[in-house]
Amino acid sequence: MADLRVKIAGVEFQNPLIAASGTFGFGREYAEFYPLSVFGGISSKGLTLLPRPGNPAPRVTEAPGGMLNAVGLQNPGVEYFIEHELPWLRKQGTVVVANIAGNTPDDYRAMAERLSETDIDMIEMNISCPNVKQGGVQFGTTCAGVSGVTKAVRAVCKKPLIVKLSPNVTDISEMALAAEAEGADAVSMINTLTGMRIDIRTRRPIIRNNTGGFSGPALLPVAVRMVWQTYQRVKIPIIGLGGITTWQDAVEMLLAGASALQIGTALFSDPYAPVKIAEGLGKFMDETGVKSVSELTGAVQSW
């Protein structure tokens, strides 16, 4: 039997699949479909220091090959998560990753410091949210921004730190290097591409925020290229995401250089996607004689 276990920054996952932040809530709804232990880990809905109502509607629309969203980090705040959601998540038999987002480095520091005193397993720092008008995106689009916020959080963070990177940059591998240099334990990539759709009858953007984050199957080739590009340059693990819908997509992302994977938009069209991906990945490994999933990481053969 194929060994699907992976280890990221000393944390062992029973398989490489992680529920992507923002697509899974805190897992309660999906727990009605299957045990959440089908995932190696769960990345929480993006948390902010204080509760956020999110952006005004309409804030989600379909797009060719995916979807566009500008939810705006609607969430109950980090303290609510710690008190009400974390105790339940800890009972689900999976790695718990707290995803955080902020308007200032001090916001990130305060959350990382607070969460470091809890029993979460890891922190994922979202410095690349494209649908919030203030904060987030400004830290993830320059090397100086990535370095500054990573350094500030690393100084107080006692948990393994993942930095989630934006694809809306000239060279994402440079951003990964900046995060690595300031102590990030891993990077996750890619976050959504900034997109826009227009209602041709009203001549207004369909999304009230005007622009939003584009995700879904159409992102896969971009994500695979960026993971491959970054794998050539950093030594820390890469958690690959962006358009993974099938087990074949998962294998492709692993071959490009990912050590683990996040499943996001696929969950909206098929809640059982992670179950199918895990089963398909295991069968593929058995059929091809791959004993451990880590053997696939970065194993693409260049021409």
C-alpha cells in the first residue's frame, strides 16, 4: 500500500491533502458528508484580529473555467475561532492550520502571538488577499513587503509558519525566497489571480468590489508553472494549490515540486473531490511502484 504521509516543518500529515482556506469554512458543513480525517489537514477560514462582515453583495460569480469571489474575509475574528471553533476542530483527527490576514504587520503579529499559545498545529499567513481594499495584498506583491511582515511575525510565532503567496507578481520565486530568508517554514502557492467580469446589460462589474479573486480549474497550468519555478530556488517545502480538481492534477502538482496540496474551489462543485483525489493518488502510486508520496515531489523530468 502506498504511503501517503508527508511531513511539513516537523508536522506529520496522514496524506498530502489540505482543505484550502476560504473554501471550507471551519469544516462543520463538510463534516456532514464525511469524517474530516479524509484530509491530511484543514486550513481555517481566513481570520482577522477583529470580526469582519466582509464585502457587500454581489460578491461571487461564475467565470469560464472557475469562479470569481470578493467575499472580503468575512469571519468571526481570531478570539471566536479560539473559543468556539478550535476545540471542535481538534477532535476531527486532522492537522489544524490557522489562516490569518491583517491590515498591518502589527495585526499579523498580534494574531500569531495569540495563536501560538493555543494547540493549533501551524499558522498560514495570508499576505496575498486580492479582494480586500486595505491590507493583505500590499504585503505580498513586493520582496520588501514579504520580508517585512514575515520577519515581524517570525519574531513572535512559536508555531510552524507558512506564508501564502500571491501570483499577481512579476516573479513569485523571488517572493518565496524573501519569505524563506526571514524564517518561513513553508510557502503555499498560488492564491487567486485578480480578475473581473462585467454585466453587459447594466454595464457594471458583476462583483460589487469591481474585482475579485479568480480560482478554479483554469488556474492549474499557472499554478503548476509557478510551483515548478519556485521549487528550483527554495529549500523550504511548497504547498501547491490552484485548480486541483482530480487526482491527476494532484500528481502533476507534486511532480512540479509541491510537498503537499490544498484543495479549494473543487469542493464547491464536488464535496467528495478530496476523497476521490486521495483514492486516485493511492492507486496511481501502487500501479507505478511509488512507495511514498514524497518520491513524487519535484520528480518532473525536464526535456
